[in-house]
Amino acid sequence: MEIELLSFGKIAEFITIKKLSIDGISDTDGLKKYLEDKFPQLSEIKYKLAVDKQIIQKNRIITDQATVAIMPPFSGG
């Protein structure tokens, strides 16, 4: 499966890849574990995932060619 990765804020400083080919990962929980193993700095900060422009609150299936955004904490104002 191939997904597009978008990273923002300080996360973009260490996750610079734009495309990710992964096998054996079908949901956001698996993707989080994969990303935190590949980029240990990610496990040290709070972040949110969005899949195809929808912020994820709980585990969700990821499909081939999905766009996944990795975002640091933010607040409105």
C-alpha cells in the first residue's frame, strides 16, 4: 500500500518523506506504531493524525492512496 504523508510544524523537521510504501499495515493504530518506530522523536510528542482531511479520534482503516497528515497540537483562537 502507498500513502501520501503530510507533516506540519516541528514534525516536518524530522519527517521529510512525502510518500510511504507500507505492507501489513491497514489501520491508523498500526501506522502510528510504524511511524514511532521509524521516527523515535514522534513518540516523544503529542500529535494527531488526519486521514483524507478528517482528524482521527480512534482507530480507522487506511486505504491505498490515502493522504495522512501528521499534526502537532494546535488550538483555535
